[in-house]
Amino acid sequence: DGFIAWFVGIPLSVYVLDMTYVWFYMTERVSTSKFTVLPKGMQMTMQVSDKFSRTTENGGFAYVCLPWVSKYQWHAFSLYEDVNDKNVRHVFMQKVGDWTSDVHKELQR
């Protein structure tokens, strides 16, 4: 009994602490995005804060949720910094799965 509690409790505690840190210090909500439909996918362009651009200088990744496609699905994508503006990031999504195909279809409306 004691071994199982330590075996599960310590990793669970580390996970909760990590998620709490990410939620409060590394999360930024982007309310306005520009979408460009490409033949094999789409590009999402967004403005980010100075704080965000300082902490993620050379790219990074973002979890994207588009409620007009699915309210509960989050997908990870690489972020690319705009060469002309350090406060602009781009996400390129290739149309390969169900979710990205649905995003592409919704954007073509």
C-alpha cells in the first residue's frame, strides 16, 4: 500500500505542479487570428504580447482549440516567428487528419 502511494503520488504531484506552472506563466489566449487557406492546409497568423515573444523567441509550440470545429479538442502545432514582426507568430496546419480537414472545410465556406 505505501509503495503504490509513493509510486503514483510523486509523478502525479510533479505533473500537477508542471501543469499549474504552464497554465499561469506560459499560457496566452489569442482572441483574434487571421486564417489563410492554402491548397494542402491553412496558415493561422496571430499577434502575441511582448512577454510571450521574449519567452519563445525562436518558435516553440502551441496547443490550438477552435471551438467552431470542436469545443474540446486541442492540437499541438509548431509556432514560427514572423521575420518582419517579432510579435507575430504563424501556425501552419497541413490537411492530413479529420480535425485539420474539418478546419480546412470550415474555412472554405
